[in-house]
Amino acid sequence: MPQTIIDLLNKGREANTADKFRRGNLIHLPTESNLIITGDLHGHRRNFERTVTFADLADNPDRHIIFQEIIHGGPEDSKGGCMSYTLLFDVIRYKLKFPEQVHIIMGNHDTAFINNSEVMKDGKEMNRAMCSAIKRQYKEAGDEIILAIRQNLFCQPLAVKCENRIWISHSLPADRLVNKFDPKIMDRPLKVNDVVKPGSAYLLTWGRKMSQSLLDKMAEMFDVDIFILGHQPQEQGWSQAGRNLIIIASNHNHGYMLEIDLAKSYTIEQLIEALVPMASLP
Ligand SMILES: [Mn+2]
């Protein structure tokens, strides 16, 4: 059983790296596609299942799905340990079933898990909570599984760029740190330092409350028009947080996802109309 999980994590890592749409740390999706974008999942299995059913990837070979921030949150074991790694395993299984259609991008909880730095959520330090649950379940194999999870998360791409000038990443650098962000991070292999503050993968996944001038600057840097991000909690499931930014969240019962046609260009208003309340899905 532990070896099966380690094999799964290693195969998932290889699938992230071998994704045929990946160049460097960026996924470039083709025009003739339909794309489903989900926000933070944080262990919310029901919304993952709703997305899988809605997407029906087997019958929609041109459809892609983006997942992010899968770990930290959701069910706990009897001692309060975080069981969200079970959802991560299932998302990886899904990626392996549809390796060119499912894309998992890096979130800040991933960077924190990779370098074992503290990350709080609802008053709890989540890395300790997840590692202790893994060790309780897998006993002496726990450490090896934790290492395989770190290696898997480290091989995730950082962002998705679409031909219709839409960019999807977990977040963007914060205003006060953006001068430390190096866009060449998209083109070269990641080093562990990149996911530690103030490394550029760290900065890309941790920023909050970006100003409009920062959004405009980043749009020019990445040569895109509109950002779809996660990371910042959304009680209503989504918000427009700038002239060219929509934030979505998929980690609760009022969560949203977005479904778009990459052959079309969108205004921000048209994107807002394309938002799908996950509670409306079977
Ligand atoms: Mn986040």
C-alpha cells in the first residue's frame, strides 16, 4: 500500500513534467480547446467530484481542467490531522488518466509543504497537521511518502497561458515584492530556493491585494490581458478584484469554477457570465 502511493506520486511527478503543453514552467493551451478553471480546493472533495462529473473528459477530448491548492483543509483524522493528501492522491490519479487534459499548478501551500515552512489556516499550522496524519496512516513509511509528496509538488507547472490572452496562476507577486520577481522563472528548471521567500515561485504564489498598476505591469510582462487567480479567500466564491482580474474559490459550498472557450476572446464581463456555481452541478 505505501509503495503503491509512492509509485503514484512519482508517476504524477513525471506526468507533470512530461505534459505535452508544458514549456518550462508554463502550460500553453491550444486555441481549439475548452477550459475549466477551478480555484483553491483545500481538501474539498465534493467540488472535485462535481468538476470531474461536469468535465466528462473521456467524452470531451479537447477539454482541459486546471486545479490548484488541493492540500490543507477538509476532513481531519481522529486526532485533528489534515487528510487532504487523500484528495491530492485522487487528483493525481485523475491527471494520470487524462495526462494531457488535467493540469495542476503550484499554490503557496505547496511551496510551504515543499520547504516545510509554517502555513496557517483557520488557526492551525497545516504542514504539521498533514504530516502527522500521514505518519499515523502510513506508520514507518510516512516519511518516505512525505518526501514523495514534496517531490511531486515541486514538479508542478507555475501557470497557464492561453492564446486568447488569459493567464491563470495561483496568485501574482505582491506590490512591495514585485521588484524581486524574475519572469525568467517560467523558462528554467526550478530550484528549491525559488519556492522559498523571496524566490520567484514563492512570490508568484503568495501575493495578495495587488494594485491595478501591478496588474497592468504583470499583464505587460506576461503579454496577456486578463488574470484568473485563486489564493485570496472568496466567501461568495469569486470576485472581480481589478479591471483585469477575477479571483475564484472552489473550497466551499458557494464555490465557483469558470468554463471558457479558448477560441474566443473575452471581456471581463463575459468571463463573469461564464462563472459556474458549483452547487448547481450534480
Ligand atoms: Mn493560496
